[in-house]
Amino acid sequence: MAILIFIVILGGLILLHEFGHFILAKRAGVRVDEFGIGFPPRLVRLFKKGETEYTLNWIPFGGFVKIFGENPTDKGLEGSNRKRSLIYQSKITQAAVIGAGVVFNVLIGWLLLSLIFAIGFPASLDLYPDRALQNPQVIVSAVLAGSPAYEAGLAEDDVLKQVSAGGASVSVTTVSDVQDFIGVHGEEAVRFDIEREGVPRTVSVTPEEGIVPDKRAVGIAMDHVGFLRFPVHEALLEGAAMTYKLIGDIAVGLGLLLGRAISGTADFSQVSGPVGIVGIVDDVAALGVLYVLRFAAVISINLAVLNLLPFPALDGGASFFC
């Protein structure tokens, strides 16, 4: 299933990337000979509209657009045909057509992220302190392996409802409620009343020293989370800000990787190949649709940044040499 999701996401993003080239070429008056869904060999010609053939091809992954004059060695570039060829357009037009795929990938990433903000998602109060979260809850965000909490059975995403010890109890509404309670009752067994996947449970944990400096602890990290939804106009702005940040982060990461590769210090074990990415998709799909949408947005923005590199096989290279 993960492989299918990955193929659909990446193939769809590549197809939309090519659609960006197609639309700009058409708008610029450049002749487009073929727009193909999938890669050759050709399965069937779907239809022909004007001068453009629309085809379905055997390899069901992405697509391509055949723009007249994209390659200087194309036949028929002489005479009246040259006016409709890409290579004889102005440099600005050539750059716009070549760069349209990158623009489309950025737009897709922005729209997907904006859609997530508009639909709503679980968010941390620390990240959005000025926003009113719906149904705020304190959850376990991580459990230290080998800690008392780990041994007692506390797990990530458990919702903390109440803590009690020695006849005292506190309803959990903030992270500090738990921290302060353990600070007072650290030498006693603390009972955690939790909710896991909607089912109430009780877990007893005795705090220990040495987990954090100068105090007893049970070995959990906590977060105050709730449901956050933005109005559409704000969702678009938040999506744009997130897109801008991702472009910067991806560009910096790629630049560091290329620099270390040139210097011979790159650690390529940290770079995921196709198998690793499919594994990531499997994990993301298990979390839900919103996480799949975010994954698709990140991949789309990655494709945009990668295509800006000045290599001949990429849009950046084609634009550099146009």
C-alpha cells in the first residue's frame, strides 16, 4: 500500500510539474506537440486538439510534455516554424516556460499546506501560544527507554487526565500540573489516570533520580496540544509562510550536502533512497490523511528546489543554458 501511495504522490507531482511547462508554453504561443500521461512507450492516443496530441503511455508514473524547439537539434526549426519554437523565443519567455514546472510545484506545496491549516490539525500550545486550541489536552509526547514510565507501560500519545499519590490528586490541565505534582510527591508511587485510544487506564510509576538533574522524574516528555483550525484567508498566509520556510530549509540542507560531497565529508547514510522513502510513507499513512497531505507538500517543494539546480537534466540547467 505504501508503494502505491508513494507512486501516486510522486507521479502526480511530476505530472503537474509537466503541466506547468505545458500551460506556459501554450500561453506563450509555443507549439506543443504532445502531452503524455505516463512515460513511453505509447499505449494509446487519447485525442488530438489543435496541434497537440494527448497520449496515455505504458509506464504509469508522472508524464511529459514535448515542446517544439526545446531541443536545438529538433527537425523543422527553419522557416516559418521557427516562430513557434521555444529556442527562438525571447530569453524571458524561454525562462518562464522552463521555470513553470518549478512554480507549479511550489504552488502545489503552498495549496496543500494551506488546505491542512484550513481543515485543522493537532497543534502544540508552545508553537501557537496566541491561538485558542479546541479540546486542549496534555499528552505524553515521548517516553525514555528503560525509564520508570517505560517499564510501567506509559506510551507516546497517552492523554494525561489526573495524577495522584498519598491521598492527593490533581486534574491535569497543563504540563506544569504534572511536573509540580511529581516535584512534591517524587518519593511516592504516582498514579497516572490516562486515556489511550479512547479507553481509560491507570498506570502507577515511581519517580527516580538521575533521569533529569537535581530532581526525581518518571522519564516522559509532555506536550499541551489541541485542535487548531485557521480561517481560509489566514490558512493561505500560514501556508505561504510554511512554504517559504521549507524552501529555505531544503535549500540549506541540499547546499550543505553538496558542499560536503565535494569536500568528501558527506554522510550519505543519512540520505533516504526509494526503499527508505517508502518506509516513511508507510509511517505517514498510518498517522492519517493530513500527514499524507503534508508529506506530498514537502515532496512537491523538494522537487521544486531540486529542479533549480544548474544541471543539464534539470530545469535549472535548461534555464541556465537557454
